[in-house]
Amino acid sequence: MKRLAWFTPLPPERSGIATYSSEILGLLTDVYDVDIIVDSLPLQHNGDDRHISAYDFSWRQIKDPYDLIVYQLGNARCHDYIWPYMFRYPGLVVLHDGQLHQARARLLLQQKRYEDYRAEFEYNHPDARADIAYLGIAGLLGSLHYLWPMLRTVVNSARMVAVHNTTLVRELQDRFPEARIDRIRMGVPNASEASRAKHIRARHNISQETVVFAAFGRVTPEKRIAHTFRALAAIASRTPHVHLLIVGEPVPYYDAIAEAKSLGVSDRVTFTGYVEDRDLDDYIACADACLCMRWPSSGETSASWLRCLAGGRATIVTDLHHTIDVPALVTRGTWTPSPSVQLDKIAPIEQNVSAATGGPSGLPLCVSIDILDEENSLQVAMERLARDRALRRDLGNRAKRFWAAHHTLKHMQADYLRVISLALDSPTGVTPPLSHLRPDGLETARDILKDMGMSVDILGSS
């Protein structure tokens, strides 16, 4: 049995990737001998000797090398511990975001490694102006991070890279033609049959007759929360029995509660705070339609959106380039089919939008918002879904079929088995491209000499 080291956050870390890893690991441990490398072990050990502190990884790897190391990499802070190991011990990198600039900049700049950040920026983006790196050092890039994703160091230091959608695969293959890049379909479990939706509504004082829109995940501006509040305010007089449920943990840099108050919709919005994974299906079942929008986007595949599909819910998403293959109704002030909708199978939307045939056949399974017409289009979408029960039902039915055809845990398991097999056969002699990514044990000594004014590396380069 092949031995794998699996770097990932795990529950109780409040991370979608932590949940994702716990679900897929349960489907791989019969095939592979997997050690899970975590940032730190819990104070009370649960008896699972597969959990190993990252601090103990290097000596274990030297003593008895793993056949493959798998790194689950995203922008959240819970992935920060992974970076030095990923460069030192190349393996299969599963990219959950199509840009890592935010994570890498945060880590390097917090450690005051300004020259390392500048060197990595220039290596990742040799065609960009060099002074852009100094904007990053000054903390002035903001959303411009998305323009320079800083992926080259990661891709060129990996034995293989996997992502979750075909658009990102194509983009990375175009940028890095020598790299081995493949797709792993993200899968989520089926929604629970025994729903407590009525109990959830009662808990939050929402009547059974109210049309509930729900948004899931960390409450960040990128989820288009403010735009949703404005759309809710605009349609309130025409659709009085509408309520918005914000299901997720707040973040310190965005006060959504204050925003709802300022826009006059606080009486129509309920904030639940963080909800445990075991309760998520009940909250999805409680909703009549789900809001799964995001902008800017890192090209990520949304697990919360897939869970809404598995729950058979109509969803509103942002019209993004990496979701072009998803059949959708795109709102640009009115309803139009997306390019992936098979037009020969759908009559004009006014007559046939509620036809009860499935998403995999090419009929729309969600509503997609044009970011250039977001304010108006979101109002159109929310009002139409609030009024049209049949449309919500049919989109939800197609969504469920789409999930069953493409995004179950079995789909993810099959892709992981295939990609891991390919990664095991990939070359092992990968060398990180920059010297500071290849530690030789003398880093502390060099820092001391540098502080003493020694500009020449008398210890030799690594």
C-alpha cells in the first residue's frame, strides 16, 4: 500500500477545505496509507495516530520517505504552515484558488521578508513592472492582487498540480505548458433526507409562508452582501414576504449588520453566525433559493454552491468565466440563456422556463448575474424567484440532477484515485526555482550576519 502525507487543515478549523479534506480522506484510506500533516495537534488527542504535527514531518520524511506528499493549498491563514514544506518536499499540489498572491504576500511581509517577496513577484510575473512589487510591500495592492496570481513558483516546484474546474486547467496549461496539471471534480455529500427546515425557520422567527433567500460561508464583501441588501430594499414593496438569511461567520474587516441597518433592511435580514457542518443541510432546506455570488473571484469552485445543488435548491450565482459550462439563465435586466444552454431544447423563456427537465440535458439549473449589470439584474432575479414557485422548483430539480451527474463524493474519489496514480508516476527530482526556497540550514546565521552589516554571503549560496 502506497504511503501518502496529506497536508491540510482539518475540523474544528472553520474552513471549507478542512471539511473537504475530512470527506475525501474517508474515501481514500482503504487504498492508501495516509498520514495527515496538520499545523498543530489538539491539546486533547483523539487517539487517531494518523494526525502528525508538521514539526515532526521532516525527520519522518528523512527516515522513511513517503511515496507522495499531497498539499491542499488555499489563501486562508490555516494553510500558511504548508508553504515551506511544499517547496522543500515537492508533491501533488491541489490548488483551491486560482491566485495565491494574497496568501504569499501576507506570509512573507509579516515575516519582513521584503526581498524574498520582491524576488518571487518578479519570478512569477517577469513581464510586470518591477515597481508593482513595492506597492505590494507597502500594502497598496488591494484587489489588484488578482491581476498577478503568483502561481509560477508553486507550479514549477510541484510534481503535479490539480484544480477543480476545466477553465482553470486550460489557463494553467497555457501558462505552464511543461507542467503536469489535471482536474479533480469537487464532490459534496448528498443532502440529508430528514430535514429540520421548519425548526430552523421557527428558531429564527421566520414564518413558513415567507420566501427565504440564504447566503452561506464567511460574510465577506466578495459574497456581494451589500448588493444583495440593496436588491432586497428595492423589491421589498413589491414582494413583502421575502427574508434574507446570512449563514456564516463574520469577518473583522466587514460589518454586514451595520450595512443592513444603513440600507434599511435589517428587519428583513437574519444573521446566524457560524453554523456547524452537521446543521448546514437544514439551513439549505430552510431556504427557497440560495445566493452563491462572488466577485472578485480566484477561479475557485464553491463547495457551498455545490451543497445547495445537492439540496435541490435554485441558486443565484455570478456569471464568471470559469462557470461558463454551467447551463444558466443570465440576467442582464431580463432573462437570457447562457452559452452552455442548448437552445434547441428550450423555448422562449417566458413559456418554458419552468419545464421540468434536467440540468445535464442543457436546460438552465441556476440564475447567473452579469457583474456589469449587477444592481438591476439581482433585483430582477430575486423578484422573479420570489414570485415564481414553479421556477424555483424546476431549477432546484435540475440542480439536484446536475450534482448527481458531476459532483458527488464518488466523482471526487474517482478523480483523486486517478490523479494520485499519475502523480506517483511523475518525476521526483523537482527543484524550487529560487534560492531562498531551497533552505540549507544556514538561514539564521545569514540573518545574523546581515544584521551585522555583512552584505557578502560568506557562507556560500544554497
